[in-house]
Amino acid sequence: MNIMRVMARILAPVSLALLAACQTMPGKEKAAAQPETTLQASKTGAPVAVFLADTQNQKGWTAVQIQSGTLYVNPQPVVTRDDLVGIRAGTNKEGEGLLALALNEGGQKKVASVTRQNPNKRLALVVGRTMLAAPGYTTQVTSDQLVFAVGSEQNATAAARAIAGVDTPPTEGTAKP
């Protein structure tokens, strides 16, 4: 199947409300995160990938319309489920939801290499068929985890549970099947 068609199918229903396009990469958020939910990465669950992205058109990249304009996304993922060892959801000091993807050694090397070779770009987090965040970075990212601002704590927890393949518990007043 054509990679561009696959990317368009994955990125087309972009969640505009959740896009954190003006955030910076981990570092400051990491220290402030208060973990709520920590889960193991599994081989099941919602598809998850992190893609290199930019606000400037790049040859061969897919254009994605977002709230603030157009984001161009490299169709080749930098990080996939195979690069994850854990997922953590929590909040920063301001109460903003954060999703931390713990990377294995291979994932760390890929992120470090891509961010060194492509300064001042973005890393776009896609869970299922929704882009949750696309923060920019200015220097090489060498952390053992990627932290994304995803709006609310509920968004972070829901994304972590989806990635881990854990059913979301029913909300109050919802009948159990």
C-alpha cells in the first residue's frame, strides 16, 4: 500500500483541539510531571508513532491541516510501539496533562539521531488516528522518554490506556455490559 495513502489515513482526522504545536520538548515538563498512571507498553492497543514534522514544506512529506495552519509530516515514523517500554500519564504544575513515552535504547538512539540531524523541527505524536501533540525542539533530544503536553489529565490517561491496550473503566452512571 502506498505509504502516502497510509499516512493520509492516519493523519487526516487530526484532533485540532489537542494539538500542542507551540510546546517545547521534554526537559522542563519532565521535572514537573506528577505521574497519575504508569503502564507497561504492550504489543496490543492503539497504534502509536512519533513522526518528524515541520511547518515548512519538505519534499515527500504529507501536509496536514491543523488549527494554526499546515504541518508537514515525514511519512516514516521515528518511534513506533517497538521502541516503547512504558507509558506514563500525569500533569505538570499548572495541571496540564502530560503523556510520557519511555523509550528503549534503540528508540533513544533513533530520537537522538533524528533530532541532531534535523534541528528546529517537531516531533508529532499520533495515537490511533489522532495527532495529539507536535512540540518543537531546538536541540538534540537525548532523554530516555518523550513528554508530550496533551491538554487535560483525562486526555493523558486515556491516551496512555489506549496505547497500553487497557480498557477504560466506565464512567459513573454508565452501565457495564
